[in-house]
Amino acid sequence: MTHDTDTAQSGKKIKKTAAQERELRLKAALKSNMGRRKAQARARVSTDDDAQDITNEKKD
């Protein structure tokens, strides 16, 4: 199974197999997921810091 697709760089048509298209989709999905996970981790760290600040204020 092949599909014609335009390339942005050369403007020529190239053939991509289903496996190549799948690989590109998986790569894009992985990049998106990693970005989301990093954002969640950053949010957790900032939330933990806020919680520690509140705890320290109560002790004073």
C-alpha cells in the first residue's frame, strides 16, 4: 500500500508505505505524549512546592 504525498522541501511527490506513515504517526503521538507528561510533572512539582510553603508557614 503506497500513498502519494507532497514534500514541503522539494515539492516532488514521493511514495510512502503504510509502515512509513504508521511510523510517522507513532513518532508524532510519542512527542505529544512526552510533552503532556512533562507538563504534568512540572505542575506536580510546583504544587508540591506550594504545599511545602503552606506547611512551613503554619509551623512559624
